[in-house]
Amino acid sequence: MSRWAWGAAHVRFGMHLAFSNGPRRAREIGCRSLQVFCGNPRGWHKTPLEPAFVERFRADAAAAGLEPVVVHATYLINMAAPDARLYERSRKALVTELERAVQIGAHYYVIHCGHHMGSGAAAGRKRVATCLREALNRVPHGPPILLENAGGSGTELGATFEALAEMLDAAGSPRLGVCLDTCHTLIAGYEIRTPEGVAATLDHLARTVGLERLRCLHVNDAKGNLGSHLDRHEHVGRGHIGAHGFRAFFADRRLWHLPAILETPKDAPCADPDNLWRAIGIAIAAGATSVAESGRRPRRIRPDVVPARRRTKAKPLAKKKSGGKMRAARRKQRRSP
Ligand SMILES: [Zn+2]
Ligand SMILES: [Zn+2]
């Protein structure tokens, strides 16, 4: 079962890393938390996990002191899908992934609300709530499910705090929460780069979702500006949030008990540790953590050993069933975890 007893109030930084060697790599670069996909994020099929792999994953995560371990949902899942077949597939995949999350000892499962694909936002939100309720019932001992706020492009759901609150309330379970992505928050139109902006945004979140339901942060800079809905992640400090913006963000004490996971571009061999330690440096300056809590950047970090992403062939179903809108939605979803 999940246990989030990380006592001291300081932000626990981590990264989204490969499932195959995530815990080891996380330890090597100095993470305190970790996010992974629990299999190929672009495919429906999940090969059952080998007991030896599960054992090693758990042992490595424990040895590295990674808490929380977060599983990010597969991109293909769309809980808001109006198409009955895609909805059913999504629901089944969600159950399978929750079970896998239990197997590897994950503390949270983060998922995007999905796309209503022209069927209307209200109907989409209803389907999301139903899907969540069913999945939670099917996996009674699964980790809490966190809805990630969206940037709000196209028919994407969950870009406003009101919408998130509505889905959480409709699903009605204490095992639900929210993961706040800094890039998505900014491009959705919430100012988080000034002390006043952060205060107003978190006040707004408190009034709608409730701060007790905020369980995780995704720390990404944004290629798009405030309210642009352009969902492209950028290296920490290099985008429209910038180092000053992140400093203002992390200065708010209401965030200090949370894990903060980076999903920044992996376009250079040391991009991961560079982003991680830039973010930690900013957070230390803001008082959100300290050298004593987060440690120092390890001296020797090997260049990235994450295997190149496997190209998967388009599935016949996707070819046959998906219209232009669905493909566009998928293409967009691919851009950021
Ligand atoms: Zn994210
Ligand atoms: Zn995500």
C-alpha cells in the first residue's frame, strides 16, 4: 500500500525516466522521487511483468530512497472518448496499468483527463468520472489516481481547476487527487511566475480542487507563453517560466511538502541531470528544499543510457477507426508526458 510519510516539509525532486532502469538511473543522477511509464507508452499491449524485474525494480527504488514512485498513464488512454470501443479499451488499459502500478509498488498513478473529441466538454467530463470510478472499484488496493491539469488545446479536458474539481467530485473517491504541471498551468492561462500570480493561482486551486487534493508537481518550463495552449515542454529556466518564475513558484510554502517531477526534453546526454540540478538550485534559493535534504549533484554521472525510443507501427485499429481529429489529438499527446 501507499505510504507518503516523507515527514520533513521539503520538495522531493525527481524525473521521468525509463521503466527498464529508472530507479538505478534516478539514484545515479540524484533523484528523490521518480516517474515512469509502466510499459510502452504508445502501445495498448502490455506484456506481463517478470517477477524478477518487479523484484529488482522495487529493490532498486527502495535502495535509492525514491518516494514517491509515480506511474504515468499510457498516451493512448482516453477516458473521455465518445467512441464506445476506444472508451472500453481505455478503461481496460487503465485497470491493467493500475495493477502494474501496484506490482511495482508505485505511490501514485498520474493520468491526463483526455479529449472529448467534439462530443462536448460536459459529456466528456462525465465519462472521465465514470471511468475513474470503475477503475478504482476494479483495483481496490491501487495507488491514488492523480488527474494532471491540461494545457487546454483542442478538445483536451482538465485545463481549468473548476473542470478538474468537477470530475473529482463526480467520481467521488478519496483515492483521487491532482498533479499540477507548471507548463500546462501557464499555457492554460494561470500566472505562476510572480509571487502575486502564484498566490492567486494557488488560492484559486484551493477554492476549487482543494489543496489537500494536490499531491504532485510536474516541473517543466514552457515553450508557449501564458494562455497560449501551446503544449511544448522546455528545459528548466529556458522557457516562458524562466528561473525567476520558478523561484517565485517554489517560494510558496503551500508546495513544500510535494514531490516535483521533471519531464524536460532529453535532447542531450546530460540534459536530465542538468535540468534536475538547475531546478533543485532554484528551489534551494526559494527555500523549498536545502542541500541537506536534496544533496549535491553527483560528481560522476554517465551520459544518458536510456535506450532510443522504439518506433511502433500504427495499429490496424488506429488506422481504421481514427479520424483526423483523433490522430491530431494523439500527435499532440505524444509531445509531453
Ligand atoms: Zn506533465
Ligand atoms: Zn502528463
